Amino acid sequence: MSVTELNNTLDIATVFGIFVMLNFAASWLVFAQLSMRPLEKKLRALNKDTISQWDGPGWRVATYAIKLVTPPSIWGEFAMFIDPYLLHKISTKRDKMLAAWMMGSCLFSVIYSVIYMEFL
């Protein structure tokens, strides 16, 4: 492979990597606004909101997404911060789809970053 071909491959891989990262950022913001906020309002109405006052650097969004993507039986009945059974009960199919988009794009972003750093 010549230097020119290698540079073109790196340019394409870099542009694709930027797209992958932007997709993850967009999925994070969309899930936070369209799913997490309504779920918190529903939890607050049920007096079960134990997490909305707590947040690290966006961990609250990831907590909701992880609990929606995975089956509640994994977390048990007394899970920290959010009751996964209640969360699954009050969530909609759209909430679960947006959570899956966010977690899938996060996973793909990490995998692509590792491949990019190791092989390109």
C-alpha cells in the first residue's frame, strides 16, 4: 500500500470516526430530552424519584438507558437509584428504542475507537 493510499484510508476512517462520535453525542442528547425527562416526571408523580437531584458528568442519562436496555431481573428488586421494574413499567417502546440507540452507539463508538487506534 502506497503512502497516498494509506493517507486516503486514514482520512476516510477519521471522517467516519467523527460521524460515529457525533451519532453517539446526538443519541445521548435525544435520549436525555425525549425519554429521561418524561420518565423523571412520571417517577416524581409517583413519589419514586430518587435520582433527579444526583448527577455526575451525565451518569444519570446512562443509568436510565442501561436500566431500560437490560432486563430488570439482572438488577434485582432493590437496585440503586432507580427501581428497574417500575422503570420498565412506566416506559414506552420509544423510550426503550432510544435507550438502545444510545447504548448501541456508545458501544460502537468504543469499539471503533479501539480498532482505529490499534489498526489504522
